[in-house]
Amino acid sequence: MTGKDYRIREGSPLPRGATWDGKGTNFAVFSEHATKVEVCLFDESGQKEEARIELPEYTNQIWHGYLPDVRPGTRYGYRVHGPYEPEKGHRFNPNKLLLDPYATAHTGQIEWNPALFGYKMESGDDTTFDERDSAPFMPKCIVVDPEFDWRGQQRLPKLRVPFDDTIVYELHVKGFTQLNKNVPENLRGTYAGLATPPVLDYIRSLGVTTVELLPIHTFVNDSYLIDKGLSNYWGYNTIGFMAPQPRYAADPTDALKEFKEMVSRFHDAGLEVILDVVYNHTAEGNEKGPTLSFRGIDNASYYRLLPDKPRYYINDTGTGNTLNVTHPRVLQMVMDSLRYWVEQTHVDGFRFDLGTILAREPNGFDNRSGFLKAVCQDPVLGSVKLIAEPWDCGPGGYQVGAFPPEWAEWNDRFRDDVRNFWRGEGHASALTQRLCASADIFHSQGRRPWSTINFVTAHDGFTLNDLVSYNQKHNEANGENNQDGNNNNLSWNCGYEGPTKGPKVNALRHRQMRNLLATLLLAQGTPMLQAGDEFARTQKGNNNAYCQDNEISWVNWELAEKEKLLTKFVQRLTRMRHQYPILRRNLFLGGNWDEDLGVRDVTWINANGREMEDRHWGDRNMRCFGMLLDGRAQTTGIRQRGKEVTLLLVVNGYHDVVEFTLPESNDGGRTWSLLIDTNIEDITAQEQKELFDTGDKYQVTGRSLLLFQLNCDEAQPEPGAEPAKR
């Protein structure tokens, strides 16, 4: 086939991808080592190749050409010619149709076939050359008209939520609405379904500010999962960094517009949208993987290869390959992708899967890597939320706290120390660090408490319900003999493995869930809640449900009364977090007495109502203590007293009742109002704010958490006054 029926002009190397300008389409693709690039045009079905046109120009390593006759909706792909020399890192094979790295829309799904592989897959020898055409089995790219009516919404909305006020809600586009009967059946599991009023109203009712979507970039459904009747549900297997996953669209041929409409509806509801993005690897796997895009366009540029054996891939991701963001053009692609999602779809930030990979230079992790420096100086990305998953599988891959200022990071230390404390294993001193925004990790370089993304559960691992219901993982449904998934869950089943009708066990489990949720939402830092945890969603003990696109993973909206009560509890916690700025301070807590202001920002209180001493911290059996947050503490860099409410958080990780003396205060307060007691199941019973005098003794139930507000009814002492004796 030829392009004789299509007019061709030189075109431009910028921008990359297929760009419709209202009159025609410019095609531009990077390849440093190719010898020829052809754009292939297909009919509307995507099955018949109608033309194969050689791009006429090569400028600055960019192959480009302009086709006046190509309009939006056209299906296309590339064929790239060059050396097939795996021993030198080159795997060009023009028999393989390739997806455009800059495509903003895809159509169709991969049909797994040996023709998708650049080598003769049946032989197992990746140095062989396969001549079969892969086009019949490949998805196709679509030329897109980027115009969209945002109805007056600004490119960078001024109402963007400050990080200090942020509460993140992690959810899966499909799983969140697939079983929701309040969503029209044809919209369930889609972007459009997520944007329906009942769904938005529910999310808003939780008090969260920011929705974090599991990967929506176009990804591949792995063949080995399909063979087992499973699928890649989470989506951490990207093949297109600028195209929304069409399978989540009610109209797959118009996924980009539907995604933009969803973001617009979220913004109308006052909710942010951030994307979980996977720039650390692609779906092409190692040297035995398929040739779908990057491998066939320029393998030696796009991937990190072993320096002395470039036939093989560096695998710091554990997925077979690692994207080579140290290459200028690959780095440029990632940066272009990030800016695209902000400028063209208006998303509010990103969570970077295995973020350490992106900061790797040839000598290892570097918090001044090319990628991090590029992001730091970028005026578009400087306005959005940047969250790193600060670890990978490579050498020196664990880097919690090592990312530069302006970044937030998932804090697995918070997860582990909080889980340990409430299951009765961890020490109180570890929990105090996590309650204080993990200052031992993040308090440097002018970073703020919001830098720690606190979480107890996430998509990867047990749900909150399963965390208190199972001692062991139960991943049999994954078809790997329960060998997959993490064995170190720091969970406790409260005395019985799995579901039970035992009232005592169930009561303890629900109290433990309230304890974990309260610790998460009352601690300093940025909390992240996993969707469904607010009403005790279960995955039946599966802690690695990445391949379960079914009711194991989908959110079940048929709620029992206990589950509805738990949701009300979460709503009360988020209301208090928004109501009391002292729960989301912009300064780290220090615990030192300020002579000038006469204030200590945080004081640790023993069960006798007095300040903790060193000997108390050394007591491994000490399980009950209080955290007194003084509302008069300095709140900004200006040295002046704050005017916030003083709060007392009491935690009891002991298995039995502890008599706790409510402390006196040196700021004139004489009574405490009870705001939260996790031993009380119906949170509406606490709306009256029961009053207690300072010095009163409160019977703190075993394994429970309380929050009190100090009522100041007397004049405050002058700055510099000595603290009251306790």
C-alpha cells in the first residue's frame, strides 16, 4: 500500500503526535536510530489499512510530515524501519504496527497473538526476527480535535485546595460505580458514571477534598491474566501516557471528551482530581515482551538497558523494563504528558507510582535528578499537587523523606506504626512521631507537615475491614496458590479469621476500624482514605486484588446499619478536621516551651493527667497517653500567639480500661467537651458534647481513642507565664 491518494507536505517537528490544526494533521514522532518512519491510516473499523505514507522530514531526531486530507476521527499507527540488532539494543521491525507515544485517544483492545512480538515468539529466542503483520491484533490511535467547552472554568482554577486543607480519597473509576444502583446502568463503571450527581453528592458528603484516580492512562490487559480468566484491574501497565483508557468510557470512541466532562463536573462540585500515573515502566515487558510502541520506535532510547549487555533491560520496577527518563526526549515526553493532563484536561495533580524510578540517574537515586529539576522549574506543574510513591524495587530504592521540597510523599511508616500500635505490638513513641506529621522524616528544607501523605490502607493491600478481620492474606482467587501479595500485613483478626457472627469480635473490629480512621484523620499531615473503607468494604482477605475486575474489587453499595454508622463517623471526623485548623497545622510540632509566648505547642500527657517523663517513654508497656495541642501556639512564621481551640487526643492501645485524668490547663480552661469516643458506636450520641471538669477521671475503654476540646472561660495568662504544674 502507498500514500499516493494522500497529499503530503513537510510539516513540523513540533508538537509531537498527531495534531489537527483545523485544516489538516501534522504527524511528528521521535526516533534517534530509525532509518524510516511510515504513518499507517485505517478505516473507521480500524481493521483495514488504507494507506501507508512515509514521513518525509527528519529534524532534530523527529520524523514529521503534514497530511491536509487527514481529519479528526482518523485511525492510525506507525511502522518504523531500522536495524534489528538486539545485542546492540535495537529492535526495529516494520512488520509491527506501533502506537504513537503522543496519541491522545486509542480505540480497540489488544488481541493477543504471536504476531505482536518482534521476534518469533514460539521459538523463545528474542534474537530472531518475525515477519508477521501485527496490525490486525493492535489497537489504533485516533486523531483528536482537542476543542472542549469548559464553561468558563479557568485553566488553573483559583479555588484549588491548599495542601494543608486536603483530604485525599483514592478510588477506581470502574469499581466505584459498577454496582451503584443510583447510577444509570449504561454509565456504571465509566467516567460519565463517576460524574453523575448521586456519586458527586456522596463524595462531597464525606468531607474529602481531592479524588485520586487509579491509573486511567491507556493500559494493556496482560495475556497471562486473560488466559486465567482474569484481567489487569488496577491498570499499572501503561502503553499510552496521553490517552485516557477507552474501556472506562461510556462511548469508547470519545473517551477524551468524556474524561474532560468528568473533571469539569468534579470541579463544579468543588472537588479536585489527581491522577495516579505510571511513568516508571511500560506494558512491553522485558526482551521477551511484545512490540507495541516504544520498543519498536526506538528501544535503545526509551528503555534503560544493561550497559554491557543492551539486549537485556534494567528492571528496577519489577515489571520487566524501566523507562529511561535520563534520555532528553524521553524526559520531554513525560513532561509533555504531565503538562498535557493539566492544561488540556484540567487535572489538579499527580501521584507518581514507584516515583523513585523517575529520580534515578546512572549512579542511583538523586533528589536533584534531571526529572526532579525539570518538574521543579516548570510553571505549569508548579501549580499542581505532586505526590511520590517514594520507593521502587532497585538498589537503594527506599527513599521516604528524600524527595525535594514542594513534593508530598506516601508515608508507609505512618501505615506501619499506626497498624502496629492498634494491634498491640508497636510502641507509643513510634505513634507519637506519626501523629506529628513524621517530623523525624520530613522536617527539613522548609518542608511542611502536609508533605507526609498519611494512610492506613490503599488499593495495594488489605482494606480497612480486612485489616481487622484477617491475620493472613487469602489471595487464592488470583490463581497463584496464594503466593502473591505481601505476607507482612501487620493485621490482627481480633480473635477469629474472617467473617463471624460473634458479637464481641465484631464489636471489637468496628471499634478498631474507628480507631484507625480517627488516627488517620486527626493526625498532622495529609490524610488519604481508600474508597469504601468509610463503610467497611471487604475484599474477602485478598490483599493483592490487581487482577480482580469483579465483585471482589468493586464497591458494594448494599450497606448494613453498622456500615452506615461507620460512614457517619468518618463524616464527623472530616468535619472536625475542617473545623479545627489545629488538626492541620502548617508548622511542625516541636514540644518545646516558648518563653516569649508562654506556650508549648504539644504536650504529652500520662494517664495521671501530668506531663510525660523520660521514664514513661522507656516503659514498653505504656499504652495509654494523651496529646495536648495548645491552640495558643504560633501558627505562622510571625511570632505571635495563635487563636485556635485547644484539643486533647487520648489513645489507649491497652486491652483493658484505663482511668485517665483530664489535665489542667494554663490558659484559663476549666472544662473539657468530649468530641469523639471510638467506644461509642453511634456517633450522633456525642453531638451534645458531654462536659467534664479538669481533673475528672475518664474511664477509657481498652483499645479506643478520644478527642476533647478545652473550653476557655477565663482570661488567658500573659505571654511568658510559667506553665501550670501538672
